[in-house]
Amino acid sequence: MIPFYLGIALVVLWSVWTGANRMAARSFRPLLAALAVLLAGAGACWLIGAEKTGYEYAGLLGALMALLLLLAAGSVAFGAALRGLHDATRRRVAADPADPLRPAWDIWGLCALSAIAVIASLLE
């Protein structure tokens, strides 16, 4: 059970970091794209899991993947809200320079997580 919990903790920490980091960089489009992909993947996993029949635990993997993706989407939103609250309550200093060429490995990773979850739900 411990590797299962460690995997969930890793996804949550990664998602919170992504949300806070993207909010700090003011890159809203990749942040919204990640949220959209995670929510669409969660919906797809849920629908795939609901259609499975044949044995007692049919569709369990799809439901678990949907919950993991919902948890990741909520964590991204929480990290963004936390960073937004931090920016709103701190003293104003010189503006941080925006980094327009910020690497998008974190967003691509969340999209890959969503794709892996949907594929795992299909293969169940």
C-alpha cells in the first residue's frame, strides 16, 4: 500500500507545484490547458469504467484513474489559488520579469499522466 500512497503524494505535490509555478510566471494558457486535459481525462476514465462489465471489479481501474486525475486537477487549482493569494497579500516590489520561453515539461507530464490513465482504463 505504501507505493500506492507515495504515487498519489507524488502526483499531488507535482500538481500543486505546477499550479503555483505557472501562476507565478503568469502563464495562464498552459495552466488552463493542463486543467482542461486533466478534467477531460477524468471524464473519459469515468465513462470507460462505467461501461465495463463482466466481473465483480469491472471498471475499478477506470474509477480510480478518474479520481487520481480529479485529484491532480484540484491540486493544480489549489497551487494556483495559493500562489494568487500569496501575490495578492504581499507588499508590492518591482515586478518580476516574465519568462516567455518557460519550458513546458510539467504541462506535458500532466498531459502524459492523463493519456496513460485513459489507456490503462481502456486496457482493463
